[in-house]
Amino acid sequence: MSYLGQEIGKLGFGLMRLPRLEDGQIDVPQVCQMVDAFLEAGFTYFDTAWIYGGSEDAIRQALVERHPRESYQLATKGISWICKTPEEAQAQFTTSLERTGAGYFDFYLLHMTGSGRQAAFEALGMWDFCLKQKEAGLIRHLGFSHHGKADELDQILTAHPEAEFVQLQVNYLDWESPLHESRKALEVCAKHNVPVVVMEPIRGGLLADPPKTVADVLAAADPDVSPAGWALRFVASQPNMITVLSGMSTLEQMQDNIRSMKGFEKLDEAGMQAIADAQAEFAKFDLVPCTACNYCAGACPENVGISGALLALNANRMFGRHVQEWIVGGSGKQKPSSCVECYACEAMCPQQLSIVDLLKEAAELIG
């Protein structure tokens, strides 16, 4: 689509879950292959963040230093929750420019509003700071990513008409979720005439490998489309979309998503019914709405593999089995029984999960 004079494909490359080597470092050569395949397919939107460890450096090497600046759009984000002064918050922007080497950002976001976090951006003066960067030509489009209720989103957009876009968690599993209110949030953005970038369309990978009953429903509707492809197409079929981010971790995932989204056409009535049937099957499971963003991991003093523990819980609920998925983010991660109930993780969780209680349940399952 054309957005403010820029051509942007319906598939965006989310850079939070880049492939990593055994030592935990990002696999830059594979990222180069993924970037090249993405651009060659006609897609151009890349999304990173100051807090995505190593991601901004990796995209400098794989994209910025290898492709003309006008051939892509680069988005990044700055956080508020660890900043005590405006200078600390503003320094993130400078650091992101240095890490990426991009010269400017096509899209810049205040990262993770919701549950009162917007107040910190106000106190730090980040809206005014970002508008000054926009006037200086260092930001082309200013927006924010939102993890929270639709009514709070409405309040932010009312207070800040300067926001040109919003990034929202939207997927068919969270469509009517009382936590994320995906449908309602999209309606709020439409009311304000603000377009949307979608994050977590595959719900942290969950919708790429759903329970058999869900996969069977989708395969019966179109066996040539992968479960991940169905999830992407559903979201991209909604109105008011700029692009749909997929946090791809392998070249194979990139190739599958390209097949699903190149030459994209909106789902027809039969396709939407297939999604409704898949939603009905998912409703039979009591799943933890963890997206494996791993924001909690950086706050845990005991280095517990939190997202992996929650993945194990979901695997057991969906498939009746699990493996030791608590080993997340490389070696050295501790089992859920190592939790000391400090609650630092819960303060960082965009999904507002009761992580400590969930870890107790996971400890009974995997130690």
C-alpha cells in the first residue's frame, strides 16, 4: 500500500526474534539471507527496538550497510519504564541512530503504552522531544505501540493527535480477548483515522503450530496455506492496515511467509468462516497468552527461563505433552522452581500475566 507517499507491502519483518548461534549471538549471515529474500519479494518494512538485544546492530550489518537507504523503511522504538530522567530517555534515540547507522527513522515509536505506562512518556517529555526530531528530519512518522485496553488507547489518541500510526497486537486468537481487545482497538484507531501496524499476528509462534483440531480446520479450507499463513492473511484482511509484522527466526519461516503474503488478497467469506471455526477450536483450551517477547527475562534476578516455562504449560494443555522448553535464550536458564517471587517480571510483562503463579504451576510440571 501507499502510506504518506511510501510504498509498503502487507508483510513487515519484525526483528525481535532473529536467529541466534549457539553462543547466543545473532546469526548475521542468515539475517542477510532473510533480508535479501524479503526485499526481493517486494516487501520493505523492518521493525526493531532499542530494547531488542543486538537487533539494531544486526540490521545495520544486514540491511543498512548492504542496501540503498531509499529501498526500505526502518522503524525502531524507545522505552520509558527504566528511565529516570528525560536525558536517559532521549539518549535511547541517539543510541538507536548510532547502532543502526540509518541516518533517520521512517517510523519511530514510543514503546509499549498501556496499563498506565503512557504517563512516564508524558513525564519524560518524549512526545515533544520526538516532534523536535521529526522537525529535524530524523523521524519521518511518529507513533506508539500499545499493549492495553481499547479505552486507554482512545484516551492517548485523543490527547495526541500528532500520532500518525499505532502498533497493536492483533491476531485471531486475541480478537475478542478482554485483555488485548484486538477488534475494539482497531475500531478505536479507525475512529481517529489512524492507520495500524500489527505486531504478534502469529501470537509468538503459537498460531504457526496450533493443536491438530485447529490445523485440520484450516487445512480443510485450503491445504496449500500454512497455519502461519492463515494467521497473517486474517490480520492483513482487516481495514486500515499499514503492514503486518512477523517475527521471523529462520530463512524457512521467511520463505513461508513470503509465499503466504506475496500477491496478497483479502480473505473471502469462506476464509473468514475457517478462521471462526479455528477460533472455536482454540476456545476449548485454557492457554497462557504469552508471546515469548522475553521482556520479563531481563528483569529476573534468578535467570529463570520464564517464556519457555509458559510455553511448556501451553504445550501440555494443547498436546498433552511437553519437552524441557524452559531452556529459552541459550544455556544457563534456570527452571521455574528457581523463582524467588520478587515480581520484577510482572512489572515488565506487556500481557499483564500473573507470572509468579504461573511459574508455580510450571514448577509442578517440569521442576
